[in-house]
Amino acid sequence: MLSLFKLLFILSTGTITFASPSRRPVDPPLLKRDNINPSFSNPNAEPVGIVIDPTVQRDSCVTSPTLVNGRSFWLCRDTDKLTNEDITTINPFIVHSSAAWSNMTSSGPELLPIPPASQQGNTQLTYNYTSQLLQYPPGYTKGGYVPYVVGGDECSNTFGDPGTDCAPTTEVIIYPNSPAYPVASPSGSTFMALYEPIINTTNTANDNIECSLYFLGYNHSSNLTTLPTISLWKEAFFPKGAYCYGSYGGIVNEVDNYLYLYGQTYNRSSTALARVPLNEYLNINEYQYYYNNGTWSNVQPHVDDADANLNGQFVQPATPGVPAQGYGQGTFFYSDYVGRYVWLGQTHFEQWEPGVQVGVSTSANPYGPWTAAQNITLLPHGNPFGYSSVVHPEMSTNDQDVWLSYTAYVRLNDTNYYTQPLYKFEWSSSSASPGL
Ligand SMILES: *[C@@H]1O[C@H](CO)[C@@H](O)[C@H](O)[C@H]1NC(C)=O
Ligand SMILES: *[C@@H]1O[C@H](CO)[C@@H](O)[C@H](O)[C@H]1NC(C)=O
Ligand SMILES: *[C@@H]1O[C@H](CO)[C@@H](O)[C@H](O)[C@H]1NC(C)=O
Ligand SMILES: *[C@@H]1O[C@H](CO)[C@@H](O)[C@H](O)[C@H]1NC(C)=O
Ligand SMILES: *[C@@H]1O[C@H](CO)[C@@H](O)[C@H](O)[C@H]1NC(C)=O
Ligand SMILES: *[C@@H]1O[C@H](CO)[C@@H](O)[C@H](O)[C@H]1NC(C)=O
Ligand SMILES: *[C@@H]1O[C@H](CO)[C@@H](O)[C@H](O)[C@H]1NC(C)=O
Ligand SMILES: *[C@@H]1O[C@H](CO)[C@@H](O)[C@H](O)[C@H]1NC(C)=O
Ligand SMILES: *[C@@H]1O[C@H](CO)[C@@H](O)[C@H](O)[C@H]1NC(C)=O
């Protein structure tokens, strides 16, 4: 299946049309303006619903930043059956990645009333909510959605579980932390790029992590339950010693037709930026790397090269040395309303905080300078904690709306579950771009 998409891609590179049209004003995208600190008019909003596939529980779900043929496309990390199984004691263990669709309407996500227990069952996670955004098709694929490199040096088994078949010293795990970026939509299909860190958990030095590029293809004539095909394009596309660009976030910039890709060191010490023309994303030679003297270069920096650090204040280390992998995330996007590039995500993870701290940082350019992150809302912890706060730019049908979800890890009757509350925030009118 992949080869068809690959072939199509190669044959059609000259006539590619780009993913969904921009709603962005056509003012110059790289214009310098004063940075501002936007706020929400409803920072204390209650969740509008829960994101759920009633047959499974998932954590750390992100969505592609533009709709894929009219729907939101999810990638999640840990995924398991939703029974009374505890996520900490499940055997066999959890699938490390899964994918799903959600329906959209003309006013945003398709929020439906939660059906009676007799119809849907598994009420453990829905009882606090009146509405749900369904993820479908139901269930998940054994082995996970993002394939391991079979026969290579990646540890692999049917559940994608490094702990079961693989010695701890060889385990290499894959977690999607960032969405698949829709890069092209030729001939009734959507092509997406996914950048995945490959981590050796016995040696998580910043320069021991390699980054694989996956190719996703979705045929718009497929039935509603078919997920995009996914295949490895190249293992170690960004090799050990480089940043895993795209795994900390990315912007499909329809103004200059570049894909901007953010990478962060495993210990969160620095964040760097690369870009590639949207139709060249498979070609490593077309990538350019940003240096903080204000230049783009074809020379790929080492993760310890201070000149590549954007010096953005995105996720703060919760505890020095605690890796970002489990707790990070956040979303880079362009806000038409604010008139700025925005990073919105969780700045603090500590359980002793009063809740899940979500911060915002803005910039006139993808490369900064980024403002110091300001706290913008405090979401309730799960029971006991919450993480992976992310924005879903593609769900906004109104530039002022900001749809956000996170993982509230809950313990109920001595059983641990993942839940995904969904919020609808609105930028305050004082956050509006002077151009609006
Ligand atoms: C999604 O929308 C389609 C119609 O486009 C509908 O048939 C389907 O039932 C919806 N699925 C869910 C899970 O809401
Ligand atoms: C917890 O257990 C009690 C007693 O078995 C039961 O009544 C209650 O519904 C359970 N709560 C949840 C959220 O499952
Ligand atoms: C429901 O809300 C209560 C009170 O805030 C919380 O303790 C519990 O974890 C929530 N349960 C779920 C499944 O979200
Ligand atoms: C993981 O790291 C350990 C320690 O550096 C090393 O012995 C092992 O070979 C590595 N595994 C893989 C698959 O690279
Ligand atoms: C998409 O599916 C339709 C119907 O099966 C088929 O005719 C078409 O060739 C497919 N397109 C691609 C790009 O695979
Ligand atoms: C949808 O298409 C897939 C193949 O892509 C097929 O396996 C499945 O049976 C189809 N489902 C329906 C409801 O037609
Ligand atoms: C910017 O920094 C890079 C990396 O250190 C260096 O190679 C390049 O020459 C510098 N360019 C300018 C104009 O200073
Ligand atoms: C992160 O790793 C770099 C080396 O890559 C090191 O210089 C820095 O001190 C580390 N930072 C933290 C917070 O551990
Ligand atoms: C944001 O909240 C955190 C945690 O509560 C606090 O430590 C930090 O000082 C706040 N940041 C700002 C800029 O107010």
C-alpha cells in the first residue's frame, strides 16, 4: 500500500496541491512585531466533554494540525482495553501507539450526549461528563499503530511492548509525542509525515536518541473506519547526535509552504528548529537548520551545539534531569486571532502544584524570539495527576476558539485509568492582533 503512495508522490511532485486552504490573513508571515502575552477570557471553563473510544483507554493524544478530509486524526501513546484492568498492572502490557478519527461539525468537534450505560457500558470514565467526542474505529491494533523496525535493532513483539520479549538493556521504545503533519494532498489523498524518537531506555543521553521518519497516506475514498496507512520511510532519518526535529512540535506553514519542525533534547535542556519545503519532506538534503545568530543552514547541528538552541522557554524541567518523554508535549501553531505563532502547553508537571499548569509563549516568527511562558490556565489534576496538555488547532471553526485536551490519570476504586478531558477556551479580546 505504501509503495502506491510513494509512487504517486514521486510521480506527482510537480503538481502537488497543499493541504486545506489557509484562513490566515495574507500579511507577511515573517513580519516582526512586538511580542505579546495573550490570555483566555474563560480560563476557569469546565471541560466540554471527554474524548473517548468507549472500548479503550488512551493517554497523551495529539491531533494533526489540519483536518484530514474533514476529520481530526489522532495519535495516542499508551492504549489499552477499557475494562476494569489497571494500567499499572495490565498483562500483556499496553500498546505504545494507536490512531483514531473524530468527527467534526460546522461548530467544532462532534460532541454527543453520553449514552445510557445499557448502550455504551464502561461508565468508569464517562460518569463525570455529559458529552463525549468519539474516537473511532473502536479498538486498537496489536503491535501498535506506529510499526517497529522488525529485524532491526528495535525491540519488537506483538504488543509493541519492550518489557515482555526484550531484555531491559536492549529496549528501544517508540512513543508518538507529536502529531502526523499533513504535508500534501494530491489526487484525493492526504500524505502525512511523523517524526519519532527511538529511545534506548538504558542510555537516554541527549545524543543517544535517533529519529525515524514515517510516511502516512490516507485515500479519501476509503470508508470511514479505515485509518491512514503508515510505513517507515527511514530509520534514523535524523541520526543519533541530532535533534529529533518534529517530535516536539511542528507548524505546517501555508504562507511560505514550509514545514517547521521543533526538536527538544531528551532532558529538555534546549529546543531547536528545522524547516523543509512541504513537498520536499522526504529529502534530508532539503532540510535547513536554524542557528540563533539568525541564519538558516544546511549544516545539521549536534544537540550540544548552543548555537542551535532557540532559547525558548517552553516546557520547564519539572525536576532537573527528569526527561521530557513522559510528561512533555504542548503545541506550536499559528493563531489568526492573536496574529502570532503560539506555543501552548504544560509548563509544570509536579503533583504538588495546585493543578495542571498550562502556559503560553508567542513569537512573530517560527524561530522566535519567543516570550517567556506565562501561565494561562490551571486545569484540575487527575486523581492524582495530569499531563500532556495539547491544543487541537484543526478543531477551531472560529479563530478565537482554542480546543485543548490533556491526560488526567485517575485512580478509581484502586484501579488506575487514563482519561482525556476536552476544553474549549477563548482568547480574550485584548489578545487580538492589532491587524484584526
Ligand atoms: C461520523 O460521521 C459519519 C457521517 O459522516 C457517521 O456516519 C458516523 O456515525 C460518525 N461516527 C461517529 C463515531 O460519530
Ligand atoms: C466503586 O465501587 C463501588 C462499590 O463497589 C461502586 O458502588 C462504585 O460505583 C464504584 N465506582 C466506580 C467509579 O466504578
Ligand atoms: C470525577 O471527578 C472526581 C472529582 O473531581 C475525580 O476525583 C475523579 O477522578 C473524576 N473521575 C474521572 C473518571 O474523571
Ligand atoms: C542500549 O544501550 C545500552 C547501554 O548503552 C547498550 O548496551 C545497548 O546495546 C543499547 N541497545 C541498542 C538496541 O542499541
Ligand atoms: C483510492 O481508492 C479509490 C477507490 O478504491 C481508487 O480508485 C484510487 O485509485 C485510490 N487512490 C489512491 C491514491 O490510492
Ligand atoms: C473498510 O475498508 C477496510 C479496508 O480498507 C475493510 O477491511 C473494512 O471491512 C471496510 N469496512 C466497511 C464497513 O466497509
Ligand atoms: C551563524 O552560526 C552558524 C553556526 O554557528 C555559523 O556557521 C554561521 O557562520 C553563522 N553566520 C553568521 C552570519 O554569523
Ligand atoms: C541536559 O543535557 C546536557 C547535555 O546534552 C547537559 O549539558 C545539561 O546539563 C543537561 N540538563 C539537565 C537539566 O539535566
Ligand atoms: C506559573 O506557575 C508556576 C507553578 O505554579 C510558578 O512556579 C511560576 O512562577 C508561574 N509562572 C509565572 C510566569 O507566573
